[in-house]
Amino acid sequence: MVVKLHEDSRRKMIWSEISYFSKWWDNIDDQKRDAVKSLFEHGQLEITTGGWVMPDEANSHYFALIDQLLEGHQWLERNVGVKPQTGWAVDPFGHSPTQAYLLKQAGLANMLIQRVHYSVKKHFASQKTLEFFWRQNWDPASSTDILCHMMPFYSYDVPHTCGPDPKICCQFDFKRLPGGRVSCPWRVPPQPITDGNVQQRVQMLLDQYRKKSKLFRTKVVMVPLGDDFRYAEALEWDQQFQNYQKLFDYMNSHPELHVKAQFGTITDYFNALRKSAIDPGHASASLPVVSGDFFTYADRDDHYWSGYFTSRPFYKRLDRVLESHLRAAEILYSLTLANIQRFRKLNDFPAVENNRLLTEARRNLGLFQHHDAITGTGKDVVVIDYGTRLFHSILNLNQVIVNSAHWLVLKDKSAYSHNPSKAFLQMDDIQPAQDALPRKTVLKISSQPRSVVVYNPTEQDRTSVVTVYVNTPHVCVITDHGQPVPAQVSAVWDDSTTASTEAFQLSFVAQVPALGLGLYQLSTAVSGGAETAEYVFLRQGGELSVNMKHFTVNIPQDASTPLSIHNPHLQIWSSPTTGLMERLKLKENGSEHQIKVEFAWYGTTSNRDKSGAYLFLPDGEAKMYSPARSPVIRVTKGSVFSEITTTFDHVTHTLRLYNVQGVEGQAVEICNLVDIRGEFNHEIAMRLTSDVDSKDRFFTDLNGFQIQPRRTMAKLPLQANFYPMTSMAYIQDLGTRLTLLTAQSLGSASLVSGQLEVIMDRRLNQDDNRGLGQGVLDNKVTASTFRLLLEKRAKTDGGEKRSPISYPSLLSHMSSLYLNHPLISMAVSMEAQSLSLSAFTPLASSLPCDIHLVNLRSIQSKEDGGGPSDEAALILHRKGFDCAFSNRNTGLLCATTQGKIHTEKLFSELRFQSIIPVSLTLMHTTEGGSSKEEIRLKPMEISTYRVQLT
């Protein structure tokens, strides 16, 4: 590339993903680096988007989308001093307005998208709206507008970019010249351009260019010239550039053709487009404004790409675990560095080493946002590589969290010493391998109190249940001030009816300050310790023997009455034959709703084209799951939580209620442990059927950032009505909203009124011809976790407006936050029990209810050595919420402040030495930003500040 672009200054090239670019950069010498920098300066080489990858836009969460964009932009700033202006997304399978918003907030001016449903492309082409200003549907003005170009044809390869006829366009992909490895499937090969054929070839090509330009409003037309795995050898550079230069020279030297043709980067194109569209000399070619999203994608026939919303769900879950660990580690590490500055006691805190681990984790999480990673559309060996990276980064982040917590909880900071071989704290759960579920560490409890540190990574003071495994059922929990804490001992199950005699589950109610560390002490209790749970077992007409000690067990003979569990807010009734929920009651107003949980199978069509990693091509409606033998049902009742667990052959399903006042007590927690490793072309779904009169409307979120209203279309095939659910989906009628919150991205639908369903795993025995070359047969035992929220809506006049916007309630936002960012518990090692510890309360109070601390991310130092600077990026998001839900009795211990935060009153001890408003990824400093004393955010706004804390 460097050689070929330097040969001729008219040649241009764009590159997108920094993950690959940085690998290459690390292996070239200074002379070559200088040559690359000069190509950037002369506008011959351009970085588009500049994220770590070109991310998927359906399954990725906005935290990770921001993080990978920041990682790429920070790398560019440190290494080449380039600031991308244009987004380039030719391969994600459908497009989200969240990504458009993030690019706009990062300071980009333009963007391009390609994979949009063929009917939508056709409509946009017929209206000449392929170029438009993409605006957020919640934006009352035009501040979120970003200029977007939608490519008009089937693909981004050369046969589908020069114009409407691929047979002709393919003849102008000069890598396909006879004798090469790639040829044209239309059986007419390219010809080298010579003086003899140039006139005829120009006429052919120009005819395609003119036809393409008729789909747009300006006289500027863009023709991308590239594909996957291109420009890898010198010959191809010569074939493409030399032949095209001859065509362009001919065009430009014949004025009667009325054309000017040249190589350009994507920003060259947008600059020409803006000049042409907004040129005062012409009748205004004003561009339209579009809001909404571009899901679900279909590239032909009924081939809807809704399968990848669920494919490889084990890793979609692991992604979110890493994300929550990364955020938790970033914030705690930044707070630790600031406190070290304040105490001026660095000791041997491993700041540089931990910064390296954080950087590696950012990059591994970033890499996994790629449109062939989190999507589940990679080859098995590549999936294992991704999994291994995610897994290692979780382990490394645990180190960072433990090191930071260690420094922060010590009363005497000079007692801190870093000993990698003897950890001061140990994490509560350890994942044994990249494809296995985490297992809890069993803590040894004695009469000497054992300290447990609990970290709350959310920006709200919080009351949540913490569960640890201990080696005795006789245990009590007290706070660091000696107050007893409500606690429950339950069994650890080796299988559905056998309890462990080595390990016991201890659950206690922890109250931990926002972003803080709480301290609890565990010790053996002869009496008056944690209450033991009581068990009821049922199995319809089946044998049942239960092996357990220390607990009361009841096996009723008459198993026909509905099972029930309740807490201060809710009561559930379940079927005595399946253990699955049938009804739910809100205690606050006594209202009862039918909400049935069921499981269902989808098969794949008998046609030639079958479901695969990308496509969902079912064989008709789902068939209800009916187990071959009656399941074992286990009911646990206790003072801290109660649950009903049903063990089917393919899924272990648990409904849990926490006996807590407040946020954690208001949702039903649903856990499904799914195992379909023995199946053939089967997908398993969980379906909720309720009496909510939702008709054909439902709502799913986009990237955990915003809600997109949906309509189920009876005329479309079933698979077209599935949409990505990153963090929630809900249905509603005039008086009620039923929300399913999720801890992992999965495909969801509402196929009939009152129903919500999610596909939990899919096992497919064939490739679906979209480039993967294999089926999906690497299924794991996969845990998926949900929370179900039933809320009363205040009746608004005017009934249901069909508004393009909808928002979750504050309670829903908070429940989602708690589900995705659980408390993190760490036990102090046996050897270190003698050191005196104190709790850590960094914030003066909870942040406002609607303000989320997206991240507090240390910024790397400019000096070599890989350490952190004394600055951090503070990223805040003001969440939009629906006011038609009462906040009384929700247990929210925060207020809303119209988006205002007083910076002086934010921390209890730390202060902002400086706070500078910047663009999302720190590329640009915002002009006339907010004052130092007060941060103000508009609803839905995400803003970044460059801060220095001491």
C-alpha cells in the first residue's frame, strides 16, 4: 500500500478497523511510519470510523460500542494524529440509530451503511432518499442529525457497486482478469484497458454510472472499489489502479462525455456531495430527514437475518459479563489512582501493570463487538479464540478489581503491599475455562470472623442480595459495625435432588454505597445465625428421592394445588405439574395478571435453504415443549429469597423472588440453564403469554440505549417479526406494561397479542450460504438470566398514541442496571484477617435516578512505559424515562434533577481539579462547554468530560 500510493498521488485508499491497522503499525519501521503519516497528510490514505472494529449493531451494548470507538480514536491520537470524519459500515447485518448517534457525538460528520432490507432499499431508491440526515427519534430539533449514505444494491463488492448490472460491473473488477484466482460468475471476464478498447469500455462503464446516479439527488456519484481480502499483493494494486486511470484519463479528456472521474476517499465524496447538494448555484437538492432503525435485514426472498440475534448465546452472555467487569474495574482503578494522589502513597501499587491489563481487556471486548464475533457468525476455531480472549480478560480484570479494592479498604495505607503470589482478596466466583459456566469458591468459615468485601459498581446506593458458598450451614453475618445482617442458608445442588454436604449457599442482604466497598464478617454460629431454607419437592406420577441433611424437606402426596411463592411486592402461582409460572399478583394494589411461562421448539424448513448462523428459516410456528418424563420441581422458601426450580431435559428453569424492599424485590428473576447439545436443527424459545391487550405492538431496545416501537406484521414471514433484544422488550395496554429485562442479547418477538418470546439457543446442522461455511454445532450449557417487571401505567388521555418514541420507567432502568451490574464480592484471605479495614464511600450521595455513569476510564500517559496519566474520561448518560409510572413505593433512593449535577458535591472526599467537556471519544474539545461547577445533560444525551481528580 505504502509503495503503491506513493507511486501516484492521484491514488486513494480507505482503511477502517484499528485492531488490524495497529498490528501492522507495530511491525513497521520509523521510515515506513513517516511515509504513512505523509499519505494521511496528503489525503491519499484515510481512516474511516476509526473504531477498534466495524461493530455489529444488533447485539452490541452501547457501553462496548463507545469503548471500542474510544480505543480506536485514542490509538489514532497517540500514534498518527488522525481524526476520522466519516463512518463506513458496509458489513453489519442491519443498522442501528444508536451507532449514528455515537458517531455524531464523537464528532464525525458523515456515515455510510449497506446491509438494509432489499425492499427498503428499493423504496429509498425510488424516492431518491438514499442520502439523508439520520436523526434520533427522540430529538426534538436537529442536533443529532448526521449525513448518511445508503448503498443502493445487493452487496459492497465491485459487481454490485458500479451500477445496476452486476454482469457488466464485474468486468471492471480487474483482480478478476483471466488467469487470476477469482473470476466473474456471469462468465464475461474483464479485459485489460488498451488504446484499442478504451472508448468502448468507457461507454459501458459510464452507462452504469449514469444509471446509478439516477437514484440520487445530486450529480455526484460514488463507486466503491474493493471487497473482502483485497489489495494484498502488488499485482492487484497495478491491475486496479492502472486500468482505472486509463478509463478516467479518457473520460476527462473528452468533454462531450460530460463527466469528471477520479479516485477519492469517502470523505472526498461527502465533501463533493455537500458542495453539490448545498451549492447555491443550483436548485436545492435538499436531503430528507429519516428516523428509526434498519432491522430486521433480508438480502433476498424470505431470508431474514434474525438467527444471529441468538446464535452462540453462551458468548453473548460472556460478552456482557466482561463488559460489567471492565466497567467495574475501570471505575475502581480510576478512583484508586485519584486516592493514591490524594494520600501521596503510591507504595508498590501496580498502576502500570493494571493499566496494561485494562488496555488488553478494552481491546478484547472491542474485538468481540466485530460483526462476525458477538453475532455468533464465526468459525468454531475463531469462536474459541474470541472466547479465550474474553475469558482471560475477565480473570485479568478480577486482578485489577482486587488490587484496587485492597488499597481502598486498608485503614492504614502504608500497610499496602502488592504480592502477586499471595492475593489479599479472592474473587467469589471463578470460571474454570472459556466455554464453562463460573463456579463459586467455597469459603472456609470458623469462629474467627472472615471478612468479605462487597463492591457496588452502580452509581446508586443499593440494597441487594449477595450469595457466597461456605463450608458450614451454621453461619452468621454481621456488618463492620457489628450489626447482624438478614441471611439465609440454602443447599448447593449436585443434581436436581442431591444436596452437597461440603458446600452451602449463604445469601445475605447487603447495603453498599454507590461505587463503594462494603464490609461484612462471616463466622460460625452455634445458634441465632442465618435461617435455613425449607424445601418442597414434587414430581407428577414419578419416583422421587431426595438426599439432603440440615434442611427441612416436604414431599406432599397431593400435588394438585398451585405452587406459590411471595415477597413484600409480588406473589407468583405456578403449575404443580411443570413448576412454570401461571399468575402474578402485585401486592401494592392487589391486581392479578395471567402470565404463563412456556417453552417451545422451532425446527427449520424442508426447503433447500435452511436456518444457519445468520438466517432464521423456521418450519412454521413453534411446537410446545412437552417433556418425555415429568420434571422434578423444587420449591425453596426462605427469609432472603424464595424460588421454584424445574428440571426438564433441555432446560433447568428457576423463578426467584428476593425478600427485599425496593428495586430487587419488584421483579421476578428468571434463570434458564439450557442444554440442546443432543438436538438436530432445533431452536428453543421461552414464551410468556399474558392478558395484556398489546395487539400487534411491542417494544425492543436498541443497544441498551433506546427503545424502538415495533409492529408485528401478519403479511410478513414469521422470522421477519423477530428483532434484537439487547437489554429489554415490553408489551403494554392502557393500564399495564409487562417488561422482560435481559442480561444477554437474544432474538425476541411478540407474535400474538399479549405474548413475548425469546430464542435462547439454536443448534443448526448446515451452513446457510452467507460466507461462514459451517453450521452451528458448538453449543454449550448456557445460562440466560432475565427479570420480569409488571407495572401499572397511569391512564393518559387520548388512549394509545402511535408515537415513534417510548421510554422505560425509572424502575425498569434501575432493574436493568442491577441485573447487568451485580454486586461483586471478594473474601479477605485467611492470612490477612488481622489487618484493620474500613468501608469506602466515594460519592457524597447516589447520582440522580436518571443519570448513569457509563464509565470513568483512565487515559494512557503520553510518555512511553504504558502507565496511566493523571486524567480520566468521565462518560455520563441521562436516560429518558416514561413519567406515566409512579415512583412511589419503588424503593428508588434517588431524585431527578432535570439533568443537573453539581460537580463540587459529587464526591465525598475527592475533588475535580479540572473538568473539560470533550467529544464522546476525546477527539475534539467542545467549544463553550458547561461550567466547572455544574454539568447539565439533556434527556438521552451521552457526554464525555476529560477530568482530573485529586
